Amino acid sequence: MKLIDLIRRAARSLKHAKARTILTSLAIAVGAFTLTIALAAGEGAKQYTETLLSTNVDPQVLAITKDKSFFEGGQTGPQEYNPDVSVLTRSNGGSVKQLDQNDIDKIAKRSDISSVTPSYVINPKYITAIDAKKYTLQIDTYDAGVTQEVIAGSLPGLQTSIKDDQIALPEAYVSLFGFKDAESSIGETVSIRLERTPTISQDQIEQLLAGSDTSSISQLTEVQKKDYEFEIVAIVGRSATSLAASSNVQINNNASKEMSDFSTEGTDSYQKYTIATASVKEGIDPAEVKKELVDEGYGVQTAKDLQGLLFTIVDTLQGIVIGFGVLALITSVFGIINTQYISVLERTREIGLMKALGMRGKHVSRLFQLEAAWIGFIGGVLGAVIAVILGLSLNPWITDTLSLGEGNNLLIFQVIPIAVLVLVLMVIAMLAGYFPARKAAKLDPIEALRTE
Amino acid sequence: MISVENVSKIYGKKQSVFQALDDVSFTIPDGASVAIVGKSGSGKSTLMHVISGLDRATSGKVVIDGVDISKLKQKVIDKFRSEQIGFIFQAFFVQANESAYENVALPLEIYGMSLNKRKKMVQSALKVVGLDDKEKQKAKNLSGGQKQRLAIARAIVNSPSIIFADEPTGNLDTVTGATIEKLLFDLNKKAGSTLIIVTHDQELANKCDIKIFIKDGKIEKIIGGKK
């Protein structure tokens, strides 16, 4: 018997038992639906992550730490004391070694690195404008590798930083400082107040003891204050795919260093940095540079590593959803076995007749397996189509609710994975149909055609 | 020519053996019409199964056109049935949900006939039994007589050399039964295929060239044929 005839006959048999076929297919459809959504969500999340990283992270950027264990959560437990190495205790109880100026200089000198920016620790008191109240702030170092949404004013292009006396402010400060609008704030001056408690050196103490000027004591122990003035160069908004929280003001590297040095002068943290970002020159593979730096004892993470980390999270979540889909499929497999057994019993006569007319057991078996495959096909297509329709119609709402940003979709449906899914479902259904099909193939035509 | 030589058929094992056929021998010339007559349980159906290759004899030979089918592999027997044999049953066994066309096409599908040839053969078979206007009708919408005619069309569609009819008129009223009988005998005469009717109906048996009476698995008497 020809395969095409078997396929057509199988389809006709299912058509004659519409209700049963649909109900059995629905079980598979549930699995197909879940798996389609899982695949779409996984793809969507990956693409979103990629968009997120490509708009926020320069692929040439390396994150460098003194401590190799930094990217694994920091070392826990006691470490050997080294007076030359500064250690920062982290909130999780672990402690990490810090980079010092030597490290920074060493890295900066490398021929494959174009620039190094340490993460400066600056604890500003407040920011204010002329005739305005004082407000708290966070200071970020301007990152020339990131594209930002500019509301007013202008920022230099990629790889170029703002000037030493320039500042980029988030939108929130415009109204706080009483500017009419974002445009009118451009070119205005703001000032940031830094304070530090002085650390008195031995020389200074001896000097004090030698003299008897009490006013100089109070002068030395007095809290030192310093105001830094900046010109507003741009007001930035927050793009949907932005990782950077924009309650932070941005100043350039030199200004950050100056302020950081002032803040930490005389303390253990002076010119010590937990992490630094370095830009690898164009055309050089960051992974190569990473390898060399790691050999020198640094902890290094590339943009790709970060992507891999995020993908791991996405994969895990996707895995869970796929697990549920597979569970639904296992259930549906028993449904198919059951339905097909009943079908074989119901059609004993038909099977007997076909065998009497010379149909081979192999072909009878194939006929029933093809019926199961049809059920798998119908269920798979049904589930996938519902998933696609539902997904596409819900996508705008999901994007809106999760504020993913215009043009980003959480669910991205692709033809090939769905086609493969349907094929796999057909194979699974066929395997499920194996036992009933074997029963049909073994049926004795004489017994089947006995008339009483 | 069909030659049945010392065929025995035993069902069951040890304590519960049942001898359905006991040393049965006879020959049927090509193109003859034969009635296998006997009461229910006499072994007439078993005999039909053994000759048609649906069942195997425990001992003895069934030689059809020089080939002992009891020695053939299952695959070859299946092929032999799909090529050489047509079946007509008392309960019709037409597929109720399928159209008349699909019902008649079944043996050709099993044989692996190409779609074009199949169409012509099905249509001519339906024409022979006078159902050419019911091609697209579902079998369940046909009357009893029409169903049996459909079954006949299915039996003759691949021009078999032997047609088995198991109580072909058993489920039909006298008038319809008579037309079916006439159809069967006409086909036997025109197409030259051997017709073997299994029946307990003496009247139907009398219309056949050869009558084989069977009782308790043994041949009681054979009327007609050579010698």
C-alpha cells in the first residue's frame, strides 16, 4: 500500500471521529502552546538582552578588578593579610582586594587599551544652582561608550567625553532648580559641595605641639569643604532600554578623579578602586586582552561575558516553562495511546477486512501510527497558532506593562522553531501510537470478521 | 485450478483440541461455480479460510494454479489475496462512513494501484453492479441490497481469479437475494472467475456447477464436476 494512500486514509478515519480527534489533539495543543510561548519568550528575552547590551555596553569594554574572585561574588572566609593591598568588605560578608593607582597606570600603559576609568568613590553633600535649594545627588563618571537620550543641549559623539567643567544632569533637576524648561537650563552653572574630615599627619601634630596657637588646631581639625562648579551641557532622559539609573549626574573622568581624591585623601581608600573599566582599542579582540590580564592576576569581565550571564538567566527561566510544556506533552501521550486503543477496538471489523483483502500487518500498523501523527500535527498547529495569535495581540500590552520600550517585544515567534516543534510533536504522537498500532497489526482477520 | 489435498485443520492444544477439517480433498476447475454446503459448525467457513489463504491448514496442501499456498510466507500470501481473491461477506462489511467509491477503491489501494488506473477500475466495477450513480454516496446511506452490490463491486474491482462469497444472500430478503444471486452467477459466466459460495441454503447451492457437502469437518458428498 502506498504511503500517500495510507496518509489520506488515516486523515479520513480521523475526520469520521471529529470530536474524539479534536479532544485528543487539544491535549497536545496545550503542550504545543506552552512550548511555543516558551520558545518565543526565550527568543524575545535574548533579543531584548542583546538590544539592551548593544545600546548600553560598548563591546570593546572590559571590567577589571584586582580580585579574580570578584565576578564570582567575592572571596568568603579569611584571607592572608597584606598591608600593601587594600581590602573592601562586601555586604555579602566576602571581601575583595582593590585596585591601586599602580594597577591603573599599568593597565593604561598597555598598547591595546585606549583608556581606563576607575570607579571613583565620591560622597558629595549636595548639588545646587544659583538661587536654588540644595539637593542630594549621585555622581557617575561620564561613559563615552554609551548612547543616551538627550532632552536638551548636546553630548559629544561616542568615544569622546564631555569637558572637565561640564555636567550632564537628569531631567528631574530641571524643575527642582527652578529652570523654565530643559532648554533654558543649558549653559547655567551648578555647584557640588564636597566635605571631608581631615586626617592629621604626625608632622602636623608635632608642628602644633611646638607652637601654642589654638586657632591653628581648630583650623586643622575643621571639616574641609570644597565647592566644584560645572556648566550644564545636557539634560538627559532615561531610555527604556537604558541600564543606567538617571538620578545620577554625570561628570568627566578628570573631574571625577579630582573629586574622588579630595574625598578620600588621607584615608585607606585614597586612590583605591574596586573596579575599573577599560576600553580596548578597535580591531583588537577584548577576549585576547582579557586572557592576558587574567594571566597577570586581574579579574576581568568582557561585554560578552555579561551577555552570557544574562543569557544564563534567560535560559533557566525558559527551561522552567519548557518543563511545563513537556509535562503537558507527557500527559497527552497517554491520551493518544488511550484514544488509539479505543479506535482499534472500534474498528476491529475494518482492520479485519483490510487484512483479509491482503493488507500487510506492517501497513495496518503504519495506518494507525499515521493517524496518531495527524493528531500530533493538528494539536501542534492548533497550539502554535493560538500561541502566535494570543502572543502577537498581547505583545503591545506586555511591552507597555513591563516598559520594555517602543519596538521591543517580549514574544518573538519564529517560523523554523515552530515548524520543528510541530514535527517533533508528530514524531512523539507516532511513538505514542505505536502500541495501539501494533495491536491492530496483530489482529487475526478471521477473528475480526466473525459474525455473531 | 484449485486442488485441495488431504487438508486437516485442528484448533486448540492437548485437552481442548477441535478438528475443524478432517482429511478433505477435492479439485475445482477454473471458472466453475462451487457451493460449499453445510450446517453451522460443519467446518465450511474454515474450509473457505484455508482455501483463500486467510488461515493455514494444519496438514495437507492447497494448490492454486500449481502453487501450494499453505507453504507460502505471510507476505506472499497477503499479496496473493490482494491480487487473486475477492471476498463477499454475509454482513457486507462495507465501511459505513466511506463513500461507495472509497469502499471499492480499498483493494486497489492495498494492491498499490496508481490513482489514474484506480479511478477507471472503480468506476467500471460500480457500473457492473449498477451503482455508478452512487459513487459519492456514503455506504451507510445505501440499502441492504445496494450494500451487498457495493461489496460485490469491491470483490471484483481487481478482476480476481477466485471470488469467495460467504452466505452472500443471508442478510437479504428473497427478491433482493435473487438479484444478488443473478449478479454473482452472471459475473462468474462472463468474467470466467471461479465462484465459491459458502452457504447452508440448498436452493442457492443447486444453482452451482459443483456442490460440496461438508459435515463435521469431513466431506459428505460431492455433486457435479468431473467424475
